[in-house]
Amino acid sequence: MNVSLIATIEKNALEAMGLIKDLETLARFETQFLGRKSELSSLLKELKNLSPEEKRTIGPKLQALREKLQTLHSEKQAEIENNTRDWEVERLDVTAPGIPRHIGHLHPITALEHEVLGIFEHLGFTVAEGPEAETEWYNFDALNFPKDHPARDMQDTFWIVGGGTKIKKGKVLERERLLMRTHTSPNQVRFMEKNKPPFRVIVPGRVFRNEATDASHEHTFHQFECLMLDETGKVSVATFKHVAETFFETFFGKKVTVRLRPSYFPFTEPSFEFDISCVLCDSAGCSTCKQTGWLEIGGAGMVHQNVLTAAGYPKGKYQGFAWGFGLTRLAMMKYKITDIRQFMGGDLRFIRQF
Ligand code: DAH
């Protein structure tokens, strides 16, 4: 076999390759130089008729040329494809706005709760929690509710049928009637039992009432319980007024006046309900404050001695204020929401507005 033939094939192939500009010519090149009927293929087929010595010298040369041409072919193919890409179509505009992805966010009440807790923490309050399924003792008895108080009625309280059974080693130890807590106040006693004054604590939480629901009544809503206790003579109604005003001024970012009105709660003596000057109209009178210039906020008072005794404290040693208020009400004021049922209604169109 003529070795110079191999060199000629290579020379021709390289020349042809140099002229190729598109895929069609490249396909012709492939048929001509690498195809089954190409000179190179015929030479490779003839190899078997050669003497062992010729096979050894010529064989590798033919193989090498074939590989070289194959490599050149794929390189050229990549080059042509690259050159003919439509970059306008494929262009990636990294400055274009992305596809917005809907990620969840906190429920407005939860967000508000965090905000409120933050303010109280700055005022030196500890945050505590308590159970939603509560015993009758903590929810009513320890808070000085008389046995026949109407708040205990089926109409006001969700009682858990058969709840509160404590079982240890297969034996029923005690049965206690459980209920869904109707306020966060049971945590006053729960916290007192585990801590010694002086302390300031705030307990947020969900509370439940067996209500006929309407725009301003809901069976499930959120409250806060605030308790500040110290030795007798150190915490007064003036302390409460100051804490309340500081809280609301920080929360609403403006000057707020707190007004107390005499009231009654079994667990405080004296008791009062309190209002704040209307932050929406600056007390000029608007629909939210019903033209009075005041917004009703919640109940408060000096903790009743019977409550302190129920918590196991010695009589007369400690004194302090307790304060309960509806976080849901605060949210309604802040966002001007007129129907309380929106919050727990589960309608995402409402929730997504926050
Ligand atoms: N627990 C009361 C309620 O839900 C609110 C309340 C009133 C809490 C007076 C207090 C308080 O701590 O001192 O209606």
C-alpha cells in the first residue's frame, strides 16, 4: 500500500475542511472522507490483506488519520452551530424582573403579637405562655369567680366533655373538668405559683367563648395578660397608668392619654376599664371612637388578695396590677377592620392584604 496516499488524503481533507462554512458542506465532507465509501474506509478494509509487518506500520497511521478527521469534524460542527445561534432569541436579560413567587407570611395577629411583645420586653416584661385547655380552677376559682358566676355557664364557656383525666400506671388519679380558657387571666395564678415577686410578665394567647358570632363577637380571639407584682406599696394604679401610656405611645407612635373608669372584675380590687384617647382622629371624634374621642381598650385593676392567696402567697405581702386586653381589638383599630370574623375566617384574600 502506498503510504503517500495517506498523506494525500490528509492534505485533501484539511483543504476541504478549511473551506467549510455550513452544516451541508460539513455533511458532504463526512461522506467524502469518513463515510463507508470513502478512500480511507477502503484502505482500512484492505488492511487485512497486508503482511503482518505492513499492518503494523500502516494500521496505526490509518487509525490516527481517521481519529484526527473525526475530531476536526466535531469541532467544526460545534463551531458552525455556535456561529449560527440566534443570540437575540437566546439572550438572558439578567436585569429583567423575576417571576414572583408567593411565599407565606405571618398572620396579621401574629405579627402584631410580636410587635406588642417587643415593646413590653423593652419595658422589662418577661413573656410566658399557658395552656389553651384549662382547668376550672385556674380559669375561674383561683380568680375569685363565685361558684354561680354566669361566665361559667354553657352559654359562655366551651366545656371539654370528659376532659382532664390524669392516668398514671393505668390508674385514674383524678378527674378535673377542662374548658377552653375564656381569657388569659388564668396565667396570672400559673405564673405566680412558679415565680416570686418582684416580676413583670406578659402572657399572650388565644381565648375561646361560646358566643353567637357577629361583626364584633368571635368564638376565638387573642388576648394579652399583663401582671406586675412587687411588695405592698411599690406598684400602684399610677404605675399601671404609666405602663399603659408608655405602651400605647410606643405602639401608635404618638402621645396617648389613658382614662380609667370604675368597673368590676372578680379578680381585681379596685377594678377599672380603661380607654385611650382616639389615635385615629386625635380625639376630635370619628366613626371608630363613635364621636367620643376615646377608644375602649380593656380591663385592669389591682390584683385581688384572694387571687394572691390562691397562688399561695401570704396575705398582704404583695401588691400589683393586672391588665387584660384584646389583641384582636387592637388589630381592628390599627387596620380599621370592621368585622372581627375576618381574622379567623381563613379567607386568603383577606390575609394576603397584610
Ligand atoms: N380577663 C378579662 C376578660 O377577658 C380581662 C381583664 C380584666 C384582665 C381585668 C385583667 C384585669 O387582668 O385586671 O374580660
